Amino acid sequence: MRYILILNGPNLNLLGRREPEIYGAETLDTIIAGLRERFASIELRHEQHNGEGSLIDTLHTAGFDPECLGIVFNAGAYTHYSYAIADAIAAVPAPVVEVHMSNVHAREDFRHRSVIAPLCCGTVAGFGADSYRLGVEALLNRY
């Protein structure tokens, strides 16, 4: 069955507890459950990893899977400096949408640069949990 992977990087397992003034009170489990309810006609798979290597392995696996329609990816802080993750995105044929819950351009200077954005088919930032919905819709609109 065709699916979309929602992939989350470091510290996103702490949503709901981590800086709720920035990221809101919803947990990652609640966000994923809401996406699955909203997009019931498509399988949404979800993984979260704090380690760079696990994220790269997941990108390789899903990115080369012909059943994967695309990846909605919140790389967390790796967005700003992980050339290894950027290389993994460049290596796979599946489209990747970069997502961020906060408006990274309204935050600290180091967050203004994304090393993965040029390799993604698009970026969604600043809409809280709704950034994930917009990322899924962007991928679905490609087909």
C-alpha cells in the first residue's frame, strides 16, 4: 500500500513538554493521531529518532521504497548543520518536504539557515502542528 512517512528528528519526542510557548501543548502522538484521522484514505507511517544515523537509515529505507509517496521531515536542529542528512535526502528519489512547527526565521540566527532545504521539494514553517498537515497535503497534491 502506498504511504507517506512522517519523520521527526531530535527532541521532537518531547513535544507537549518542551518549550510549549514555542511548540505548543500537543504531544507528537496527538499530532500523528490527528493526521491519521484527517488523512484516513492514505497510510501515514511515523518514526522519530534522536540520532542522526537512525534518521539517515530511515531516509534510505523509505526514500527508495517504491510504495513511499514522500516524506514529511522535521529534522529538528539537524536542519541547520547536518550535511550527512542533506546527502541522504539528495540520494533518494522520494520527494521530501521540510517542516518546522515554529517560524525558524523569527528565531535565533543559526536557525535561519537550512542545509536540507535546497534538497527538499518544499518547506513549511511557522504553523505549529498544522505544518505537518500542510506538508502531507503538498505531497498528496503532487499525485
